[in-house]
Amino acid sequence: ALSERGMSYSMKGETDRGLRDFDEAIRLKPNDANIYALKADMLRLAKRWDGALEAATNAILLDPSVAHAYYIRGWAYIGKKEYENAIREFTEADRRDPSHFQNIHGRAQAFRAEGDYKSALADFREIAERFPRSANAQNALAWFLATCPDPVYRNGTEAVMYAQSACELRQWKDPNFLDTLAAAYAEVGDFDQAVQYVTQAINKMEPDAEYRKGIEEHLVLFQQKKAYRAKPLE
């Protein structure tokens, strides 16, 4: 219960209150690797990279089979710009639990962050193939193909196909996936379709939604007949 409340505080942005709950949970159950992993996840979300690394490492020391702890260490290393370490951790997370696309997705992000777009694309393709019913996996590949800063690795036609698949899997209700489809159409030069789908995305978002401003900026670009290029780790 303390761990759950700690995560709830974290989601509200009250990280310090969450930490107090986790510290009490650890005092009561000092050998529970899952509590350490949850604490690490909370610190990761708060971008407290050193703390996340420490908590995840404690989880692994108690139970090396907790795959999620390696995943958390991967993101902590990305936050610290130690990309080779991140790649190692995500690879180990996937070795221990290949049932979640997030592990290879994290590794793809590490490759992209260090500018290795070839390896990033290989990983994005792998998750799309391994998880054909995952809308997130299909969307991740589509976004990369549509917006990669290096034109060698962009493919608008494929991006449209994978983005459509992601939208269909979510019954055309997810604004982020509609935004990806818009970016894919912009990459192939069909700005009318791009404007249409990004407008649909905006209309499905709450006025104070976290990503609304960014998607509205995409609309302006597409209206100017310009494609979008992703920034690092976007």
C-alpha cells in the first residue's frame, strides 16, 4: 500500500512525499526487490537518474530476475547520456523478459540518442515484427520512418502504412497515433491529408493535454507544407 501511494504521489508531481512512502516500505520489507524497482521507476519518472540507478541496482542485487529493473537502469543511463551502458541494460532486460516491446524500444531510443540511426531502425522494425498487435510498436516504427533527422532512414510510404495500422488497432481514437499518421503523410508530400489528421488529433485532445502544444505546432508546419523532423529522444 505504501508503494502504491508513493507512485500516486509521484504521478501528482510530489516526488519527495512519494520517496518517504517508499523508504518506509523498504524499512518494513528490506528484502523486497519489487519495492526497490517501483522506487526506481518513480525516480526515473522524476528524472532523478542517480537515485533511479541506485534503487534499480538494489532491486537487481536482491533478485537478478526483475527484468524491469534493467529497463529502468537503461533509461537512467540515457538520462546521464551514457548510451552504451543504456544499450547493455535494455538488451539484458529483453533477454530476461522478451514479452514486452518496451525493452527493445528503449534500446532503439538509446541508439537514436547516440546518432546510430541504422541500429535504431533495426530495433524499431524488430518490435513492429515481434509485436504486430501492439499499436505502440507499430506507431514507434511509423514515427521514426516519418521524422528521422537523417533522410537515409526515412520512408514516408512505409510510415503511412504502419501509422494506419497503429490507428486501426486503437480504433482511430488515439490523438498521438493520428499525429504520427499526419507526419507520415507530410513526409510523402500529401499535406492536405497531414492537416486533416493532425486536426483530428487536436480535436480529440483535452485543452490542457500534455502534448497538445506540440501537436498544434505540427499543424502549423503542415499548413506551411513543411514536414516534421524529430528532435533527440522525441
